[in-house]
Amino acid sequence: MESVRLSAVDNLKVILVAWVIGGHALLGYAAIGGWPYDEVNEVTFHPGVETALAALIGPSGLFFMGTFYFMAGIFTPGSIERKGTRRFITERLVRLGTPWVVSAVVVWPTFVWIAYNGAGQPVSWWHAFTHRDPFLDSGSLWFVGVLLVFSTVLALGPPVRERAITTRTVVGMTVMVAGTTFLTRLVFPARSGQVGDLHLWWWPQCLGMFLLGAIGGRKLAERVPDEIYRACRNVVIGTIAVLPIAAALLGVLDLAKNAEPFLGGWRWQALMLALAEGVLVVAGSLWLIGLAQRRLTGQKPLAEGLARSAYVAFVVQGPILLSLATAMRPLELPAEVKAPAVGAGAIALSFAIGWVVTSRRGASARSS
């Protein structure tokens, strides 16, 4: 059961990392933005294409990051117990803190500087570093910085008691995530920046899912109960089907122009988005884990290698995405061609680098 549990979660992790990389590539050419290349892009999607993409894959953006924290939470209490608090925090500082610091202080401003100069906007490296909004922008590695905070607090607090996840637990967490998301965005609207690129407006769902994973622990990792799995699947499919219809009825046909009321404040639109996020992140995370346990349990060498490579692929994706987009800039091609090409190339290169790094690390460990 242990190997099946690990392979299912690892295989899901590979898919989610690839999905995030591809999604960042698309956002770089979207009018609504959400990825730094949108600050200098030379072409954007046709509004109709962007609306269609938002309807087809946009809902995943509301809960995929929460799923990463959910998976991390599942295994964190066991890791703390095996290693002890001091060793656990020390290892987390190295594994998560080091990449975040290097990215925020060196890597990310360097590649943003390259992208700006490639776009014919000559700014100095120092300007790219000091004038980012937010300051100490770390690109996609905000995720590991926030995970370091959550992990450290969990390690320093009282031990988390594992218990079975019930329907009542799922509903309660959904309400809590939706409510705290709405309240948090009264102060920190969605997509706002804070020093360190903390994404505070996303913390309710990220922390909520991290804690739900920690509470569910080994039992949840082994198998999501059938009743909860089916209910979550139906809720996610129904919600994703309803969202585009609701958006059309509300007149949200141009995301770049119509998104602002949904981002925060005392607005019914912001409350609706918070509710949709709460439903999708809780039900979606449980459904995806359950689906992996039932469909993604293969342990072939390729799958194992990709799973080992996933974390490195996530870490290096930002510079690769910006480099590929800048390299393709002179080509007179529409965004509908460039974005998929950048995404596919970045996925392949990121995992290839991850494969090489982890293979060498494994060979070095075996030789020692």
C-alpha cells in the first residue's frame, strides 16, 4: 500500500507541475495577465480565444495551488515525527528557503531584466530588482516561501492528531476557506502584491488545505473514502460547468475589463468568487487525490524519474519560460501559436533539467 500511495501522489504531482508551467505560458500572452511576461508581451490572445481558454481551463487556477499545499500537508506531520523538529526545520530552510532567497535576490530580477531588454525597454538590473511590484518578487517560488512558513509553524506547534475525513469535515473546511478568503480580500485584494510576494490573498485556501492534508494524514494518502470521492467529483464537475454560464449571465465576457469587482472588497462578486474557490479547492483537491489513487498508480521507470524531477522542474520553470518567450519574440506569430510552443518547450526543458539534477544527486548518494 505504501508504494501505491506514493506513486499515486507522485504521478499527480507531475501532472500538476506540468499544468502550472503550461498555465504560466498562457498567462504570459493573456490580456488579463498573471505572469510577468504579460508586462512586455508583443502579442496577446484574441479576446474570444482568451474567454474560451478561461472557460475551459480557468477554473483550475482557482484550486490547483491549494492542491499542492494539500499534498504537502498530508506528508508533513509524518516527516516532523521521523526527523524531529530541529532537523525538519533545518532541512526545510535548505530545501525551501534557499531556492526562494536565490530566486528573489538573483535569478528572478535577472530574467525579468532580460525580458524587458529583449522587449526594447532598456532598464538596468538594479532597477529590475528594486522596482518590482512587489519587492522581492520570487516568481513562481512564492509557493515554496509560503510553504516554508506553514511547515515551520506546524513543526513548532503541538502535534497534529490524525483523524478520518468525513463529509462534515469537507463541508466545514469549504465554509471556512470561503469565508476567510472573502474577509482576507477586504484588506488584500486578489492579485495584489506584498513584500516578499507572499500572496496573502491566497493564504486562506493554501493554509486551509495544508491543515486538511495534515489532519487527514496517512489514511487520506492511502485512499479517499469512496463516498467523499464521488461527492467531490460531482461537485467539481457541476461547479466547473456552471461557472462559464454564470459568467455569461453576469456579463463577464472580457476578463481584462470585468475582473476587478471579483478581486475583493464588500462586493457580491467578490463573495461569489470566494465561495467558488472554497468549493473547488476543497472538493477539487480531494477528488484529484482520489482520482490518482484509483487511476495513477503506475510505477514505471519513466514515471518514477518524472516524479523525482518535479520539484526541480517547478523551481526552474520561471527562467525557462521567460527565456523561451523572449527568444520567440522576433517571430511574427500569433499568441495562439507562441503560447502553446513556449508552454510545451518549458515543460520539456524544466523536467529534463530536473531529471539530470536528480539523477546526478542519486548517483552521488549511491557512490558515497
